[in-house]
Amino acid sequence: MSTSEDARRRWNAARRLSAGVLFVWFVVTFGVAYFARAFATSALGSAWGFWMAAEGAPLLYLALVGVYAWRMNRLDERVGVVEHD
């Protein structure tokens, strides 16, 4: 297999990963905020939906960044593109 074929496969894998992360980001950003009133269950005196929009979403964004970095590092190692600190 040629190097251009390897580069194309890596690029496609990176695009799929980015699309998946962006889809989760979209669902969390707009889904939770839009349906916050629908999640009107009360937990410890405040509405759970509003807590998720205010506190839970940024925690999920942090997890998304970690998962993206971990998966991209694995992809880079698999194709031999490793950056050293």
C-alpha cells in the first residue's frame, strides 16, 4: 500500500472521529439546553435539566476533548506519526 493511500485512510479516520465528536457536542449543546424544561425533575431543590445545561454540559465537553486526544494519539501511533514532547 502506498503512502498516499495510508494518508487518505488516516484522514478519513480523523474526519469520522471529528464528525462523531461534533455530533455529540451538537446534541449536548442544543438538546439539553432546548429540553431543559422537559427534564423538570427536582433534585436537591433545583431542576435537573437546568443543572445539566449549566454544569453537566461543560463536564461532557471536557470528556470529549480527552476522548478526542486519546483516539487521535492512538491513530497517529498506528500509522507511525508520533510527536514527541
